[in-house]
Amino acid sequence: MEAARERDVTEAGEAAPAEASQLTRQRRRSAYLFVLPMLVILALVAGWPLLRTIYYSFTDANLGSLETHKLVGLANFQSLAGDADWWNAVWNTIRFTVLSVALETVLGTIIALTLNAHIPGRGLLRASVLIPWAIPTVVSAQMWNWMYNDLYGVLNHAFLALGLIHQPLAWTANPHLALTAVVLVDVWKTTPFMTLLILAALQLVPLEIYEATRIDGIHPARVFWKVTLPLIRPGLMVAVIFRTLDALRIFDLPFILTGNSKATASMAVYARQQLVDFQDVGYGSAASTFLFLVVAVFTVLYITIGRVRLGTGER
């Protein structure tokens, strides 16, 4: 009897892993089936246009006669490499990305730390901070365009009243001020996004840690640099990655505020000008393909160097 009972236990023990393995495979198959429709939709709305753009970058296609194009190899990319306007757009994009992301990260961290503190009306403040981010970009850009106006803009009126300037400034028309004006609008609009992500990371920090540092009498600044910042670093890097990718492909703000001005033209604005205004699909597609490669390479490098796993938030 005892031998039979031991044999039954052994067989049950061997069957359990097999059943668990089969259940795991079934769950994986179900997960793939659930994700499959989304993958098909992404392939149709994103993958196919991307492949078409890459293909057209190797042709001399024109918007008026797409069907009569012919392959030209790397000619478009060679012309792009020697185009001063293109490299000006690249430099504008880099400056915009560095300035906007840096300012948004600093301001977002400060606001997130403030909202994370136990202060009266914290819930109302959290909701109100998101208002600039909730406003559509076209609306906010046009609103700031009116505020920047050199004749009736409220900014010039306020600065003149305070004595900060002696004459009205053409914020979006002056080549020396235009990029700064675009950066300021982007910082106003997107800082809430950074605040939201950083605040989410702060919410995961155990309160017991702060209680221990308060008992030990550690200065708050030292607590931030030695405790808070290392703990929120994975979430902070994810926020910076997302924001940087968005800034590298910026189009709407500079285009609405300044049009095709060379002082603010980004890589996306330049690609759109070639595709639509000049109807050079091949050349514009080459610029778009290069922009895609820049974003893809940046993503791989940033995740690898920062050792960030987007899925788990670990480093």
C-alpha cells in the first residue's frame, strides 16, 4: 500500500510540471492571439507607410507622377549630405531637443517634488498642472503666436511695462529669438508630461526612507541627491527617453509659429517642405528616412547606455 501511495505521489509530482507547462503555452498562445489584431493594425497604419517612404527615398519620385519614378540608388542621400539647409535643420532639431528636454526635466522634477509633498489643495494643483498638456498643440501654438505678436502681444506689453525691454520684439520673426520662442512654448506645454511621469516614480518611493532620514537629521538637499534621485532614476530616464524621441521629430510647434523659417526649421519641417511644397517625394522621403534612423539609433543607444528596461523600469 505504501509503495503504491508513493508511486501515485511521484506520478502526480511529475504530472504537475507538465500541466503547468501546457497551461503556460496556452496562455502564451492566447496572449499572441489578443495582440495579433493590434500588430496587424500597426503594420497597416505605420509599417506600410514607413516601408513606402524608405523605398521612395531610393527613387526620383515626384508628387505629380509617382508611378513614373525610377531607382536612383543613394543619390538622394548624397545630395542630402551636401545640403546646407538640411544640416541647418539637423542643428536646429538638436538645439531644440537639448534645451527643451533639459528645461522640462528640471522644471518637471521641481513641480513633481512640490506636488508629492503634503500641502493643502494638492489634488487641485495636480489637476491644474495638466491643463497646458491637455490643450491641443495647434491651439496652444496659435495662442502663443498672438502673445508673441510685436504689435499687440501681451508679452511685449508686459516687458515694456516692467522696463525689461525698450521696444517691442518680433519674437517669431527675429532669427535670433525664434528658436528660443519655440522652446519656451514647448516647455510650457510639455513640462506637465514630465511632471506626471516623475511624480509617478516619486509615489513608489517608500515613506519609511524619508522618515529614517528625518530622524537622522539629514539635510533635505542631501536626501534628494543621495536617496530620492537614485530611486527615481529608472522612471526619470524613461521620461527623458520618451520626451527626447518626441522632441527629435518635432513638427507642429515650429511650423505653426514660424512656418518654414530656416531659423527654426526642424528635420520634420524640412522633410515636409521637400515633400509638399517642392513635391520632391524622393528627396523628402530620404530626409524622412534619415530622421527615422536618427530616432531609432538614439533609442537603442539610450536604452543600452542607460541600462533601462522599459517593461520593468529597472536598470
